[in-house]
Amino acid sequence: MFQKPDILKMADAMATHAGGRMGVIAANVANADTPGYRAQDLPEFASAYDEAGRLRITRPGHRASAQDPTLPVAVKPGGAEAPNGNSVSLEAEMVRAVEVKQQHDMALAIYQSASRLLRTSLGRGG
């Protein structure tokens, strides 16, 4: 009977994607000195979001495939690798972290705006 509006589904999926991406970034930073570690990232939100209003996978390994847009993929190093084979660039990770924060903030703004609109339409807003 009651369904979540599509805009709220999208905002929820965007916030979930941002959280997952921040987790991958945190793992990269944590392994910045690990020999042979390859930096990873999630694909962009647009490629991970399907038409039904949800992320294509709920968690890594749930429905794993090589083409899965919600599993971490190796990132091409922006510069030279470390002598120990590590490809993590702390500067690049910090830039990605800022991008993810902006994506999460956008998801929250969309959610707040839609919630305010729904409250107003029910005569409870202000």
C-alpha cells in the first residue's frame, strides 16, 4: 500500500554507495604500506544503480561476477608504484574521500528535501 517514492530510493542507494566506496578508500589508506597491495575503488554510482531504484548488489560476494559494478576494482596508479609494489597514493585517496563525502552530502540533501516536500503535502511541514 505504501511505497517509498523513487527519489527516496535513489537517495538511499546513493548514500549506500557512498558508504561502500568510503570503506574501500579506508582499506586503501590502511594498506598504504602493505607490499604488493593494489589500490581499489568502486565504479561510479550511475553504473551501479539500476532502473528499479536499487544498487545491483547488497554486499560484496552476494552475487559476484567479473562485470559486477558494485565490487571493488583495481585503480590505475596516478604515479609511479612504490618500490615494494604498492600502488596506493594517499593524495589520490584523500581526493576520492572528498568526492565521496560530497556524494553522501548530496544524497542527504535529496532525502531531506523530499521528506520536507512530503511533510508539507501532508500539512505537517514548515
